[in-house]
Amino acid sequence: MPRIPFPQVETMTPAQRKVYDDVVGGPRGMMVGPLRAALHNPELADLWQQFGALLRYRTSLDPRHSELAILVTARAWTCPFEWVQHEAPALAAGLTRDMLDALRHGRRPVFEREDDAAVHDFAEELQRERTVGNAAYAAALDVLGVAGVVELTALIGYYTLVAMTLNAHAFDLPAGTTDPFKGVTA
């Protein structure tokens, strides 16, 4: 049970309804996740959804790399909702089930591609150490370029905010899904 109520469409204020309509009419196509909590402050929700849409859909990052960084973040924060929402897009973007299983269990996947390894190592090190060492930074910079490393860092920060919000307010998992971390000891 979530710790807070979520605004319902039929009782939303005009400001809430505008943000809701913008989200549903955009690339997300639906209002899920932390934006439901953010709607209690429509200005926050609007800026949040714009920032999230930019980071998810309009950066130089390959969707494969974005989804990899998001799942690293979901694992770092043990955020089942974030994981569940991004598992299918990660697979659709070309990550393998073996890679996802390793991540879910807190292990470094076996990477066939140097770019995947660089993105993973940057994201994992940033989450674990709260900074990135020279080797991981240089590898990510080599693969992504300056703008890509800036975007990757922002993406990781954004999905950390998402995970914190989902965890703090105890969001229920989407219907028909189970906690991907149940029984995982990593």
C-alpha cells in the first residue's frame, strides 16, 4: 500500500490535469511511477516530467545504454518498481536476460561490447562510491563523448530521484508483477 494517496483524474485541479494530460499525451503515454506523487505539487510534477522526458527520450545516449544505467540505478537502490518498469525496455533495447540476471543479483555482467562495459562501470561506480574514478570516467568519455558523459550522469541522478521517491512512498508494483529482488541477497 502506498504511504500517500495519488490524485485521481476526476478530482484533479486544473493545474494537475494539465500536467497529467501532457504526460499521457507524450512519449510515456500513461501516468505511472513517481509522477503520481509529484502531482501533489503540479509545478514540481511538470518540471519533473519535462526533465525525465528529456533524459529518457532526447539525449545522445543509445536506448541500450540508458536502460543499462537505469537498471544499475534500480539495483543500487533496490527499487523493484523502477526495475519492473525498465526490464522490458532494456531487453527490447538489446540487453540480454543473462546481463539483467547478473545485475539483479548484484554481479557485473559479462559484456561482449566495450561500450556496455563502460556505461555499466561508470554507473555502478557512481552509485557505489558516490563518485567516478579516472579509469571508469575515461572509458565512458571515450565511448560517449563529453555530452554523453554529462547526460549519463544526469540520467543516473534522475533515476536515483525516481528510486528514492518510489521507495520512500512505498509504491505498489504494477499489477501482475512480482518483486524482482525477493530472495536476492546481493
